[in-house]
Amino acid sequence: MRSFESADNDHPLAPFYRALGHKVWSRHGVLWADAGRFSLMSVPCNQKLTPTKKEIQDLLRLSGRMIAVFPTTKSTGVTVTDFWLRDKNYSLDSLQRQFRQHVIKNEETCDVRLISWEELSHIGLNVNRNTMERRGSKVHKCIQPEDWKQICAVASAIKNLDVFGCFYGGDLTSYLVSWVRNDYCQGIMLHRDSKYNHLGAGNSLVYGFTNHMIHRPEINSVSMGRGWFPIVESLDRFRRHAGYFDETIRLGVVLHPRWEIILGSRMTHNVLQRLTAWTGGRLNLRNDLEVLEAAAMTQL
């Protein structure tokens, strides 16, 4: 597998994620991007990797991050759902009933189409601002006009990095960024304005994008990525209702060696479990426990 080891051998998506404000590293054939304050995530999120534990921990030392999360070729870690569409006969009949009803209802009012990055640079700010507000991110490059123009300029130069927009009454309701590699297409980012939720505009966007991509002759499959870890059931259900099928993938979690002794200890797990019980879950430590348990189960 090709390994990207320097800026001269950047992963093709590195400039895009870097423009978005992420710190990135190209290693082991994928891109590694910071996620939150402590973690590294591999991109594409469902590309299976073969690195050793030492190689991952070397990357954690280099990045200064505490945790790396990535799909692995080995039978270790935890099993998560990977969402794929491989049916060239994909149509409205492929959708769950309620999902299909939203799409049909919007056929005359919502316009889903491939748009240029130049167009998105002018019309995407409101969608970005609403998305970042929901995520609690008050400071982000994609909500600053000049930074957003630069992001779109960088993205426009990346081969096969496309963007689909959903419009209602001429206004952008949402957009989806995808990347085509070899014979498959990967959805990598979706931003939406929540004031259009009642329309089901997100349903129309995902269906329109999927229908367009799977019927391109050179594309044999479309992915909406793997499930979140820890699991967010509502997102998984949305992808299933859009006609995507569950496949499984093994997810590895590796801790920085400096923190492995502390965070990986049974004593730490017991303390977190007791805190969760004592506070009735108010400290929201369940996700942390699941990550630490996954790290304990990852044997590379």
C-alpha cells in the first residue's frame, strides 16, 4: 500500500482538510486529520489499514494527539457498520417509505445538482454558519468569508472532489462533498441549514447525489462512510433509509504511549464507570469509556 510520508507526497485530500483548518499527516496510504482536541481520524474513514501499533504510536507522538481511530484489516478492535450502495438499479424504490415520500414531495420544489466550487464560495456561508452553530463551533474557517473563498479555491484544484447542492426557491439548503477514487465514490462532508429540516431537503440531497453517482458508468459503488464510534443510531438509520446497506468493518483504537499506561488501566475504567453511575450520566463519560474499551481490545 502506498505510504505518504512528506508534504511532497501529500494525500490528494490533504490540501482540502488543511484549508479547512485541520492539522493533517499523510501516512500509510491515507490522510490523518485531527478530530477535536485529542484524536486523530483516518480519511477516507472506511479504508482499511495495516500499520503496526508502533507505527500508529509514532504518528501520535508526531501529532501530539492522544488517540488514533482507524479501520484495520485485522480481526481486532470493535466492529462497526460501513454503509455502501452497490446496486446499479438504485431508484426511488430503493428508499424506505417515509424517506421516499419526502423525496417525491420535493421533486417540484427542491433542485439537486452538481455545482462548482466557485458557485459554492458565494452561496455556502449561511449553510456553514448554521452547521457550525449546531456543532458548537463558533470559530471555524468555513464561516469566515475570505477563508471560505480560499477553501473553495483549494478544493476546486483537487481532482474528482465534487459538490452537490440542494436548492429550495433558489436558496441553498444543504450541500454534500464527495470524492471519486478508482471505481467508487465516497461522501466525505455534508453541511445543512436546519431551517429547511421540515422539508426533508437532506433526503432529497442524499438521494440526488447517490442516484447521480451510482449511474455513472465508471462508478460501481457509493459509500456514505462508516458509522460513528461511539454509535449515533439516528445517523445510521438515515443512511439505511436512503438505500445504503450495512457492511461491517473492524475499527482499531490506539493510545499515545505516554497515556496508554494511565488511560488503559483497569483502575481508570473503574473510576470512570463509578463517576458515570454517581452523576447519572451527566458528565457524558460513556463515549470515553467505549473508546478506552476499544483500545484495550485492539491488538496489532
